[in-house]
Amino acid sequence: MKKILIAFALFAAVACKVEKTGEDTYKVQTPDIVKPNAKPAVDATKTNLDTAGREVSKELKDLGTSIKKGAQDAANSEAARQAKEQTKQAAHAAGQALKAGAGKAAVAAGDALKSAGEKAQAEARESSATSTTSTRH
């Protein structure tokens, strides 16, 4: 294993061109790995990737369109209409219950105020009737 690593490091050092460009800086150039007869294969691969990308893009657009249509169909369905109507009815019933509760509270507050007012009037009558006046001669 050690021999293989040494051989690989030696091969890499011989295959690369190293130039000293300044103090403690080096420029390494690797050999051109792509052979000239491989260019048509590289071009064909690029073309195939381009075509595949376009096809995937079209399929994703079609999928998005079908999802959007399905969502619209669901929103326009009878079940959605019924859910909307039931929500509206529940909100109306809640509003009516709040109004009724507020009305009862207002009546109770009015009764309490009336009772307090009558009591205050009665106390005022009693205090004026029991008070005596004294005069000096």
C-alpha cells in the first residue's frame, strides 16, 4: 500500500508542471485529461442534458398546472360551498349569542341601577322625615 501511494505521488509530481512564481508561491498546471476525440462525446452529453432539462421543466409546469386546477376544483366543490355556508351560519349564531348576552347584561345592570336609585331616594326621605329642627329664643 505504501509503495502504491509513493508511486502515485511521484506520478502526480511528474505529470504536473510546477513553476515558482514568487517567494513561497507556485503555479501548478495539470495535464489536459480530455483527449481531442472525446470532444464530440462531451458535446453530445451537453446536448442530452439540455434536452433533459427542458423535458423536466415542461413536466414540472404541467404538474403545477394540474395541481392548481385540482385546488380550484376543490375550492369550487359542493363540500367547500357547504363548509363556507356552515361557517357563515356559525358566525351568525355566535353573533346572536353575543348580542343576547350583552342585552341580558345591560338589563341586569339597569335593574341594579334602578334598585340603587330607589334605595337612595328612600334613604333621603327617611333622613328628612326624622330630622328635627330646633329654634332658639
